[in-house]
Amino acid sequence: MLTHVISGAVLGVNAYLVRVEADVASGLPSFSTVGLPHGAVKEGKDRVVAAVKNSGFSVPPRRITVNLAPANVRKEGTSFDLPIAIGILASTGQLRSERLDSFVLLGELGLDGRLRPIRGALPVAVTVRQKGLTGLIVPYENVHEASVVEGIEVRGARTLSEVAAFLEGRAPLPRGRRDFQAAESNAAHGADDFADVSGQEHAKRALEISAAGGHSILMIGSPGSGKTMLARRLPSILPSMTLEEAVESTKIHSVAGLLGNDSSLISRRPFRAPHHTVSDAGLIGGGSNPRPGEASLAHNGVLFLDELPEFRRNVLEALRQPLEDGRVTIARAGMSLTYPARFMLAVAMNPCPCGYFGDPKRSCTCSPLMVQRYLARVSGPLLDRIDMHIEVPPLKHDELLEKKVGESSASIAARVMAARLAQRERFEKVPGVYANAHLKAAEIQRFCTVPSAADALLRQAITKLGLSARAYHRVLKIARTIADLESRSTIASDDVAEAIQYRSIDRLVR
């Protein structure tokens, strides 16, 4: 007897439906899985047989064939265990249900018949809604995640027996709940605050501009000047995530298997800070079974690279594409995957190997050649793609001892939000542009016009600083953001002058 069950699989951060066909026929006892199964899918037959028997059902000594369609796409993961088991039960007459055509089934089976959580439940739930199916049955640990999607019925099960009983109408399964208010409350709780930062007003101003326009930023300064502390507070002044952004970020974390069992929606902007020993696959994504890297996990949030020159050169150069395009493309012989990777890049570095070049309190022990080689570890093309470069000087003793409370993140975030709203209105009819940092060359000419006096100042800066065409465009975008923070519709000469200050480190590195 032939039976089919609907399941799903993830490709990149999106999902597609898989038709699981189970045929139980006469012949020598065997169990074969076809349809390009790989790794854990092939091993799944042993888990399925044990789970079925230990759940009170039987596997007849007959020829069992399972086909996973479409057969031209490689299937990976353990989520096909449940639909395969249900297909066998239906083919052998142990389960009779008309619901098999309406529900999508996902789940890994333990040998005792218990369901274990899987990756990618949210992308599959999105596809279920798009295809107009009734609902989705997932392991109970995944029910909160999948319930983010409205318009479908999400049920959570703990065992194979519970799924069989529900499909036959003999017992209910708990439904997932959507609680966006709780997610937003969790997002606002426990964030680091700029009020904790003493001094560094210039750096705070630069970070405010960075947040307002979505600009990447490099901070250079001696150890203990507060670079890491400042960077970790950057998400606290970014605008709150929209529901669309939250779903995008949650999908990526779901595919990567990083969602907690009680997590439903990532509503706080991600902050990823990989160690400098990270590989290019760990940062960008990839591997034998491609997974999202740190760049994609930071989508809609902040990617922070501390001690920038300590990262391997090939790892840093791999950031060029996501910084320009906002996505990562991973090409393999049999597939090509694209992961979203539109993040704010924040990087920090010391000015020299010992860290005290230019420090007024401590003398540098590095030779000029050592300083030059250290700075040269960061390539010019990568620096061009970082919008803002600022120096973070060491704090003075009176600034450290001063008990004055700085401006809170909430008040800074209010100005940032006002600037972002102005940008959204300005770019409403420009596809793919949500902030000034996303502007391309043609769009810069349209939206970032400057007065003649400011243009003369820019020409002078290009000559003295040796700015590339890319750096020139970044100065214009920063000036546009500064004007937005001041609620000006046009860019003033003062905006351009301040923007040029944030490219001054070009002189050190070049």
C-alpha cells in the first residue's frame, strides 16, 4: 500500500515542501530510502523502526520503500523521521486519517518514540502558510518558534503516539501561542546603557551617527580606552526591530539551531562578537553542510570584530561582499545558497602591537616599521568599505573619577529613531534602501547633493587624505545622516566638515 505524507526541508533560510511517499509491498524484508537522502536521513530508518516498535506499533517484515520528492534536491537533517514513521503506519493500516493532506509533519524520533527538536521549524511554517495548508505538527520544543507565523495551526507533540492519536481524532495536541508583547518586553530588558560610559563624548557622537544611518564604524585606541564597552552599547540606541525584521532574524537563528526551546521570536537586535580565531566559514557561512555564519546571524543587528588586525586576512576579505550587497552567497558544486547579511559592522583595534602608540601616558615600544606592518594587516579595500573611522583616546583620571551620569541610551535612541523615520520616508520608493548606508552611487548623486562651499572642502579632503571614490561616497552618506539628525532637508557645509573628520585614520593606515 502506498501512502504520502507532507514534510518540509530548509534550503538556505527558506523552506520547500517535501512529499514523503511510503510503500509497503510484498518481498524480502528491507527498508530503503531514496530521493537523494544524505547522512542523518539515511540513518533515520533505524531510528524509525525502533521508535515505531517502542510506541506500541509494528513494522511488518515486508519490503518498505520511502521516497523523498523532489528527488533532485539533496535532503539533510533528522526532521523526516516523524513523517516517515507516520507514512509506514498509514501504509500498513495502523493509522487511518484524512488529515495527512492538510498537516505538514516535522520531527526527529528517539528510539523510545519521543520527539526531539529540529532546526528550521520557522522557515517551514512560513512555507506552510504560503502554500495554503492547514497547519504544522512539530516537536513540542519547536512549537513557540513556529507559532510566530499567523494564519496556520501549529501543534506541538512529545511522542509519536500523540501524533498518531491526533491525526485519527482520538486526542488533541497543544497549540502554540503568539505573544509578541512578551517578546518586545524581553527586548527592552537588560540592555547595556550609554549612561554607564564616562567621557568619550566624541566617540558617543560618532556611534550615534553610525546608528542613525546604519553606518559601519572603526574605533582605534589604546587598551582600556573603552572601545569594547562602547561597541556593546551600540544595539541599545538602534531602532526597535519591526515584525518583518524579527521574523527574518529568527529564521536565520532557527536554521542555525540557535533558538532556545522557549524562544518564539528574536525581538532584540543581534550582537555577534566572534573571536579573532574564527574561520572564513564560521564568519561568512559554509561548511560541508552549509550553515549561516556570524555575518548572517548578525543580520539586522551588529557584527563586532575586536582586535581587528588579529583576524586572518582571508577572513576579513570575505566581508567585502556582505558589506556591499547585504547578503552572502555560498556556491557549491551541487547548490548555491544565499543568506541575508545586512548588518552594522563595528570594529576595534589598537594603534600598534603594544597598543600605546600616541598614548600621552605610556610610551610605545614599537618601531615605526612595526607600527606600519601592524596597520597594514587591514587592507585598504576593506577600510574603504568601513564608513567611519574614529580615534578613541584614553580617559583622563578626572573623567574616570567623575560620578556624572552620561546621556542615556533612550534619549540617544529617540534622536536616532527620528533620523531613521526621515530616511524611510525619503527612500520609500527606492527598493532595498532603508538607511543612508544602503545608498548606491546613482542614489548618492540624487539624495546627497552639497553646496558649492562644501564641495570645495571635499575636493581638498580628497587631495590631502587620498580618499578613494568609495570613501568619497561614504563621506557624503555620513553628511546626509548628520543633516538628518539635525532635522535638515539639505546638507550643510558643517555636516560635510564633520563627516570628513570620520575618515582621518586613512592617513595612518595608508
